Amino acid sequence: MSDAIDRVKSSLSQTDKIQILQELQTEIYSSTRLQLLRSLINGNIPKSVLQKLEEQGSFQPTSNALF
């Protein structure tokens, strides 16, 4: 992963690279938790509500990272 960051932004400091990797890991963790939440509520709420939440991107993590 660090190699990919180097290819895109070779001028990043080591601190910047660590921050980016931490943000990516947070996004992966958030995605896992959101999918768990989706699976827990699936079948417990009307399908139309679940569909609306999916359409709004409610089960997709947002990223604050700017590349």
C-alpha cells in the first residue's frame, strides 16, 4: 500500500503516509461495521426503508481524506 502512495504522491512525508494508511484502515473498519449493522437490521425493518437507506449510501463509509 505504501508503494502505491509513493507512486501517487512521492513528496509525502513519512508522517503523511502514516496518516493516510490510518485513514484507510479506519475506512475499512467502518465499512465492516456498517455491513454488520445492515445485516442486523435486514428483516427487522420494512424493505422499503432498507432500500432507501442503501440508496442514500447509508451503509458506505465516508472518507475525510484528501488526496
